[in-house]
Amino acid sequence: MPTDFSFVHFTDTHIMAGGAWDNGQVDTSASLRRVIETINALEPAPAFAIVGGDLTSPDLLDRGRTLASDEWMPSYRLLREIVGGLRCPAHFLLGNHDDRPAFHRVMGDRTTNLDATQHWSFDHGGCHFVGLDSLVPGKPWGEINAPQLEWLDADLRTHRGQPTLVFVHHHPWPLGLAWMDAMSLRNGEQLISILEHHPAVRWIVCGHVHQDYEVQRGSLTMLTTPSTCFQVSKVSQTYKVLAGPPGFRVVRVSGPALATRVLHLHGANGAAGL
Ligand SMILES: [Fe+2]
């Protein structure tokens, strides 16, 4: 039986060392610092954080060329410094704006096989948590490669019966927003077919879409979490980005029950006016 605890999911931090997004309109570092300040103030304190990909995006500062891997490293160093302010451990996923070798070199201790996918699982309080890597270098859409799918199926078999939450950057199910759905998880149905064979999997939690959504099919619910910096319009069907407000998700586990809420940070100052 799971014990009671909470954790946070924050995503699409889009750290860009040496610049700000949209010609200086959105300072993604300042935005993330405010989110972390708010997370640190949460009562009860979260046991851990899951950071959902698009961790850094120096590519957005110079869309006219393809950046070398080394050019991501200052942004990962800045991310490491900011996330170092969290009072709980953090588990990282990668998104379409990330760079695997630079991530491994700065955020991990890996010195070989720098193209290895960043997937993991762990247990906490009787629940099982799984993170998948959907990054396809150079592409806005995502895919879970075959070795990860095999690993996932085996991992879920090993943890059969434990309430399980799966995390991945790209959304596997369409949201009805055509331009965003064109860059979803390309083999989403393949992933879902594996998850549906494991009824202990309750939620799949995504980033990428810079909006909060809930989609339910059968016993499986997909949640998406807004970005810690800029958001996407919920009104327009065309690409329209909003400067904020920063947001993140809190999940509360109480025995067999899962509850969640999205917090948005309103106002220019303070930690969400809480
Ligand atoms: Fe993003």
C-alpha cells in the first residue's frame, strides 16, 4: 500500500544561457527561479521533482543554423545551478530542444556513450515511477525507440501491482490542436498499447504542449503540465505563444488515491502570491 507523500512535475524550462526567448521578452531563468522558490515553499514539502524535458533551448536564440553540441553546455550549467536551489532531488527527462551529449556531460557523470537515452525508473512510497526519452535529434516530434519499449515492458512486469506513473516529454494522444498534434509522440499508440497491458499504470504525464490538459481513455489518464516560462494559447488554433504565467504541477499520493493540481504564478513579484 503506498504511503502518503507529494511530488512536483515541472517542465519546459527552456534555459538559454546568454539570452532570453522571443527577443528578450521572456527570461526563462528568472521564471524558473520563481517556480523553484514556490516549490520550496510548498507544504507539505515535495519528496522529489520530475523535470519534464525541453530543459534547455539555446537553439531558439539562433534558429538560422544548427548548433554544435558544445553550444548547449552553458545552458545546462545554468540549469544545474538554478535547479540546485531545489530542496528535493530532481529526476530529468529530455525534450525536442535538448541535446543528449551535452546533458550527459553537464547533468550526469557519463563520459562514454553520450548518445544513450535518458530513461529511468524508481520506487517511492510504494509507487513506481518511470521516465522515458522521446528526443529525436533535430526533430520537433518525438519517438520512443525499440530498446526503450522493450525495457519498459520488462520494467512494468517486474513492478506489476504497484501504482505506476509514467513520464515522457511528448504527448502520445492528440489534443485537438492541429499544429501541436503534428509534433506529438509518433509511436504514441505503440507506447499506449504496452501501458494498457499493465493495469497498475494509472497516469502518463507529459510536457511539450505548454498547456495543462487531461485526457482519459479507459483506466489510463494522460496529463500535460504547463511550462515554467511561456505558454501556448488555449483559444487560438494557430501558433500563438503567451509570455506566461509560469506554472507547474503538484501530485499528492494518499494511499491508493492520486490527486493533482496545477499552480500558476501570477504577478511580477513574489512566489505565486501564495
Ligand atoms: Fe517546450
